[in-house]
Amino acid sequence: MSTQLTTVLAGQEEKLLACIHCGLCLEACPTYVITGNENDGPRGRLYLMRAVAEGRLEDTSSAFAKHIDRCLGCRACEQVCPAGVEYGQLLEASREVLSEAQPKSDVANRMLRLVLRYVWLSPWRLRLFFSASRLFRDLGLARALLKLRLLHSISPRAAFALALLESSRPMIRGTGSSSKSVRGDEPVLLFAGCVGEGLFSRVNRATERVLHAHKLNVTTPTEQVCCGALHAHAGDLDGARQLARKNIAAFESKSDAPIITNAGGCGAMLTTYAHLFANDESLAEPAASFSARVRDVSQQLASTGMRTAETSVETCVTYDTSCHLLYGQGSGETSERMLRAVTGEKFVALNGSERCCGAAGIYNLLQPDMSQRVLKEKLDHVRETNAGILATGNPGCQMHIGAGASLSGIPLRVCHPIELVDQAYERAGVYLAADDAD
Ligand code: SF4
Ligand code: SF4
């Protein structure tokens, strides 16, 4: 068994001993709220982790696999815990144990690991994968297959996967502006993300334009790779470290410049590089300083001082906070403020916005039943708002909520908040003014 779980548990021992059994983590946990089973909540999972680490339970035990696999990794429990138990690190170490103990017959998991190893770790294969996905989406094949409804009864999971892809297409009017040559005063580096650049490049271009309008000099390092979040969530910490090493090197040239992300999942992962290399003599320091430089685009705008403008959207706009943006990066509030700044009275709050939507990386494909139950609650709240647009700061949440809404017949468009900021800036002539000033 990996010693990582034992090491992380030892590091958390004081906090675990300080657990006062208040139960706050249970109320915050979406899976516990749904099943009511203590083992589907953080306390029960922590108990299982300790039992495995102490040899009281086999790492191949089905109870361990079932309840750890069912965890969304949303980290809502971590936020409310008065003892400060850092659950996220424990979960990743437990997933590593599981991935090593995985029975050979578990086809879905083996397939996942192969894809993460042989596609995600190879930049050219990953580019090929996303080019094919984009072609499939942009030729309208995903939409056509969904309309035929052939897959809905044969394989709801495959139908949902198609709906996810379809939900990555642009849903609000883009500005059509090309990316400007940037000549601001302060350098910032953009982390583009693999899904981000593969399916949501418009969001990256909008991010660049908005940063440029704030006199920030944006560079997108070409050697950057996937952040490694999918590997870490799947327990492949070696794969996550391989990618992290490349990113640390890719962002080294301007070692003081902030690293800007627009994806909560990537941002949360990038901030954990410090933990990933905590015991690595040569990388502990570079990894810690890399993580300290990471910030969401909304955090950057909040510290720079955001320019005001108003969108021209004709409908109400609501906002869902990505868990990783909120709990992993601590920037859920700045992201909402950024959106409110351009939507004004069109903004309508979403009940339970802080609650996970059920996407959780590829949890929606691996744990479809629980994921759909979590999503149903989110969609019920979306219906209550009557909003025509939902903005969220993470591509995974965008696709998941978009897919759920379209399959449930809810007329909802999904986008990233920065797309609405970009649209508002173009309408207000902010870009023309910025170009004149250049
Ligand atoms: S990470 Fe989320 S799903 Fe997992 S135990 Fe914590 S609150 Fe529950
Ligand atoms: S919130 Fe923290 S202190 Fe309270 S029961 Fe959960 S782990 Fe223990």
C-alpha cells in the first residue's frame, strides 16, 4: 500500500484528534445529505481511511472503495470544520491507495487510467483528442445524435457525455474581437488549461482581452500542460506530479508574475503543487512559490481595480460557484462580484450556489447515479430563478449544468462570467479606449 496516506494522516493527526464530533461536516456534505449514511459523509470516510492506514481494513475492501469513490471531492466539509481537518489531501492519498488496489476486472477505472496516462500525459495526443472532439461538436454531430434520442434508453451515460460536449459550445454572443497584442505595464501569465484551450478557447481569449483592458501584459507560456487535477482525483499522483513539474518549469521565466486561471478546477489544483512536492528537496520551494502566485482572473481584477460596464443581455443571469473556486481557491466571492459588476439588476441569486453541482471532474461519468441526484437539486434551484443564463467559473460545472438543463428541457444558456465582462466591455467601448491609450 502507498505510504502517502499514512504520511498525510500523520500530518493531520492533531487536527483529527481535535475533532469534536460537531457534525458540521455532515450537514455540508452533499453525498451524506442524499444517502444519510455516515460512511457517505466526511467523518465516516475519515474513519475508513484510518482503518486502512492502520491495517484494520484491507485496502481492497469494497466498503472503502465504495464510499471513497462516492466522494465528490468538493471540500465543503473542509470549510466548516472547526478542527481544520484538511480533507482534500486525505482524499487524494486515499484515491491513490484505491487506484493501486483496484481489481483488474474494474474495466471503467482501467480505461480511465489508460486515457489519463496515454492521452493526457502526451501533449500532441491530447491536442488530437480535443481537435476531434471540437470537430464532432462543431459539425453538429453531438446535437444530431441527441435529437435522435437513440442513446437515451440504450446508454444514458453516453447520452449525458454527448450533452456535456454539446454544452461546451458558445451560448452567448461573443465579442468577435481578436486577441490584442498586449503591452501593459504589469506582467501576468495565463494558465490556459487543457479543457479550457481545447473546448473553451473563447473564454481564454476573453480573459486576455479583459486583462489587457486593465493594462496587464498577458503572456500564455507555450510549454504549459494540463494541471493534473484529473490525475490527482483519480489517485494517479505520479501522473499529477509529472504534469506539475512541467508547469513549474513553464512558468519559471517570469518568476514574480501572477499566474492567472479562469477555471476553478485548474486553479485549485495549481495551488496544491506545494503539497504535492512538500517532501521533494529540489522542488518543494519552487512548487510552493508557484502555488503562491496562482489567482483566479476575478481575484486579479479585484486587486487591480475592475473597470465598470454593463452587459446587454436581455434576460436574468444567475451564478453558480464552482466548489474548487470557492473551497480550493477561496475566490468564489470575487468571481460573483465580477459578474454582478456587469449584470447589475439582471443578476438573480441562486439558492445553494455554494453546493457542488455533481460534476467533480469526471465523477459525473464514473458515479452517474449519485452525480445525477446532486445535479437534480441544483437544477431545481436554477428553475426557481427563472434566469435565462447561468454563469460559472469552471468548464466542468458549465458543461455539467448545461447538459443537465438541456436534457431536462430547461431553457438555460451557460457561460463563464468573464464572457459577460468581455461582452460588456466591447459594448461600452472599453477596448477602443484601451487601444487608443496604447
Ligand atoms: S469532499 Fe464533499 S462529498 Fe466529499 S466528504 Fe467532503 S463534503 Fe462530502
Ligand atoms: S466538522 Fe471537523 S470537528 Fe466537526 S465532526 Fe467534522 S471532522 Fe469533526
